[in-house]
Amino acid sequence: MLPALLLLASLVNDVRDFLAHHDQAAAEHAARAYQARSGATPELAAAFSWLARGALDARDYDRADSYAAETCKLSLDLLRTRKLDADPWLPTALGASIEVHAQVLRARGELPEALAFLRGQLKAYGTTSLHARIVKNINLIDLEGKPAPPLDEREWLGSRPPTLESLRGHPVLLFFWAHWCPDCKAEAPVIASLWKTYASKGLAVIGPTRYYGYTARGEDATPAVEKPYIDSVRQKYYGFLTEMPVSISAENFERYGASTTPTLVLIDAAGVVRFYHPGAASEADLAARIDALLRK
């Protein structure tokens, strides 16, 4: 018999595999079969959260919202007997249910309702690990066109990061990254190429990161141990960005809702956010946006 943890994890893996092959029906069948055998578990809630995300990606908004509601109910029922961040699955499940419902409202053009919902969820879960994820969804709706939140620059790698206030008059690209993130490593050459092209035109680049409490292979680490490890990753995988100032702060990730890495934020010369994007972006897309700022 497989170890219990592998058996539990297999449901989410199966659902994600089916969704990767665009087989929503098989993914739901796997979740329902598990539910019939094992009842309500945190793993089942996480599986339904992936069904919700799959339906959202397919723009099947009614089904996405239905899965999100079922995920939320399962999660809240389970939270009667446990704490959110003491469970490995429930933050994923509940966070996704909040995100999907907000994105469905956004897709339907119900922006005030989406913002009100998210702000209510932030009030309820702002002291948990869901904080940055909820702020991310608020920012997707509300941050562009608003002044960029200041960065916490009390700790850093390389040269000390300038304040955003001191960079007024220059466009600024923020590149939120994590030492464990393969997509960040893949995006780094894009950022480096843009910086090389636009530095002479005034573009500033800052690369905020944060402590995660572990190093290679998930080994627990204090900040004193993790900081040199982050620097070693920076030197190995981001060598063409060694001149990029790197602030280290969880507060920055929470302010900008950078629960997804990379997260990219383009700020104009007046200090206003003009592009907020959780995830990678192409060099052509970012270059076009920077060109537009420079023409103003």
C-alpha cells in the first residue's frame, strides 16, 4: 500500500493532469469518485478548487462559480475543526475559491461587486497566508492608474534599492521573484534585455524578493541562512541582473499581492502603476508598454 500522503496527494495530481489535457469531465469524475469513497477532506476541497480554475480558464463562468462555491463550503466546513494555515491543502482550496469567484464577477463586468467581495475576504483572512493572494486579485481590478505603493527597502542584496519616490521622472519596472521559482529564472533574460535596451532612456529596474523559510530541497532555514542562499541563486541564475537592486521583504509581496511569481509591475514617471501582471510576460509586450510610457 502506498504511504497515506501519496494516496491523498494523488487526487489533486489526477485532477490537474486531466485538466492539463482539457478533460474537465474526467477531472470531475475523479473528484466525485473520491468524494463518494472518502467524504469531505481538505484534499477534496483542493481538487474542487482546481476544477473551478479549469472552468474559469475555459471561460465557463457559471460552472467555475459553482465549483468555487462548492470549494468554499467544503473549506469552511472543514475549518470548524482546524486552522487554515495548519493544513497543507486548505489555503490552496479557499484561496482559489475566493479568486475564482472574484474573477467570474470581473469577467461579467461586475467590478464594484468583485471589489466589495474581495475587500470583505481581506478583512476576514488578512492575517493568514491568503493576504497576498487576495490583494493580487484586488490589484488586478484596481491598481492600474493608481499611485504605486512604496517599497520596504530595509533589507537588500547588492546595491541599496532606491525609493520609488526618488525615481520620479523615470519609468520603473518591478520584477518580483523567488529563489525557488523556475518561471522567474526563465523571465530573467527578458528583464535583462529590456534593461539593457531602455536603461539609457531612463528605465529603472528593481527586483523585490522575500524569505520563504527554506533553502535547497525545502530544508528549513532562518533568514540568516536563507539570505546567502538567495544571493547564491541570484549569482548563478540572474548573473546578467547582478546590478539590479534586490529588496527582501514579505511586506512588499503583501502590498503588491505578489502571491504569483514572477509578478511584473510597470510604473510611469509620475509614480502611477500602468501595468500589473502576475506571471511572465513577453519581451515584445513589455517593450511596447515601456515605449508607450516614454512617448508620454
